[in-house]
Amino acid sequence: MDLFQSMKVFAKVAEIGSLSGAARALDMSNPSVTRHIGDLEAYLNARLFNRTTRRLSLTEAGTDYLERCRQLLQDLEEATLAAGSSAAKPAGTLRISAPVSFAVNHLGRVLGEYGQRYPDVALDITLSDRMVDLVDEGFDLAIRISRIRDSALVARQFASARSMVCASPSYLKKQGTPRVPEDLASHTCLIYSYQATRGEWHFSRKGKTHIAKVKGTVNANNGDLLREAAIAGMGIIVQPSFIVADALRSKTLVPLLSDYDMASLPIYAVYPSRRHLSAKVRTFVDFLLERFGENPEWERDLPA
């Protein structure tokens, strides 16, 4: 049994959803594809597909094996390419998980530059604000905007962002301007659902902690939506500078409580700990650090 070939066949069948389609894509006969799947199931002692006359679907074991299989095939592909060169050349598919707002507002703008440098790397990007499992879900790398607690991951900080309190001029004209954090209790605030201290905004000044109890009529799990709601005059928000920077520059939002500090947000590239870091991951992490670095674009020219 050629295990590597059987894995390639299995991944292609799972991708296309049919044995005959995979056979055409791989330029193989239908019996040959069927034999590879049978050999692999016998080797694993597990059924990988549910088969009916009309439908082919992955079993639970097949779904789990597919993620690991894809990662192994990508690693083998890159190892093969590297073996033929004196220096590893970035190639293959780089699977990335990234937060929605950061990716839409900033990551998308710079991908073309990376692609020009490394044309042999294909980018497969999934946008999600949930904490994905890199190994189980087959991701090479994730961008995370939070403290890293998983010791099994390598985390490299490539930028940071400030938490900023903002509101529209129209809202402030009607409701007044808060002067201290405690004033926020009498204002309408727009709440980010994934915030760890939901319902409380924490500030500090001269070594003293201030906790503002906040409430409002809008809760959402997306910072871009909350920014637009704030621009429309619906209330006060706390959002990262990379989400509100353009609105602050255009003065559709106004910064508030600037004399008080809020916790900064570290932005990391994280990837599974491996003895040999692949060239595609290494170059992408280096690119993020180079492109954003110590003075990222969202921190430039902001009003005081």
C-alpha cells in the first residue's frame, strides 16, 4: 500500500465529494480510486465515508482524519520542494485564521504585497472571531488579539492597538460629554459581546483603577457594526484603534476620556510549536512584523 498516494486520493475525494470526480481530477480509474480508499480504511481500521447510491459524505472519523491528512500532505509537499533546493522556498497553501474586523480593515490591504514576494504560496484565509484549534482544524497560523494562554502555541507579537472610547458629535450634542469614567453609567453604551468584562469598562489614571458600569440597547459581536452604530449617534463605544482610526480622523467619531488609560491590545501571530518552522509560516510572520511593526497605520495621526 502506498500510504502517501492513498492519503492524496482520500483528500481529493473529500474535496470533490465523489469517487468518479476524484478519479477524473487525479487522472486515475474509478476502481483505482476505490481501491485506495478501501486500503486506507483497512489500514486505519475505520470507515472514512458514508456511502449511498446518491451521496458520499465523511464520517466523524473521516472528518477528523481529513484535517490531519491535509496538514501532513502540505508538510510533505513543502519538505519535498525544500529538499530540491539549497534554501527552503515558501510554497504550498498557507491556511490562516484571522479576526473579522482586523482582516477586513487591515490584513486585506497588504496581502497583495505578500503574494508578489512569494507567488508560490496560496493563501486560504478563514475569518472568525472564535478561538479556533489550529491543530485539529488544520490551520498553519492564526492572528489573535488577546493574551495567549495556550502554552502549546508559539506566539509572536507583531503589533498592538489601543482601546478607545468614542462617540459621534451628534450624540454628545444631545446627551452631553462624559468627563470621568463614572459618568458613563448615565449614558447609552454600545456593548461588544465578546468583551471579557462585559458590562464593565476598566480605566486607570495615576495608579488608580476606575470601573465604569455600562449598559445600553445594542449588543453585538462585531466591532465594525458597533462603530457604524456609534457614528449614527446611537451611543458610546469602546473599540480598538484599528477599528475606529478612520472615523476619528474624519471626525465622525470623537475620542473621549483621553486622560484615562485602558489596557492595550497585543496582536499576535500564533502557530503550533514545531521543531522545523515551515518557510511559508516564517515568511508570513516576518511580513506581518515588517508591515505593521511598532508604528502601525491605525495609530498614526489620531486626534489627541
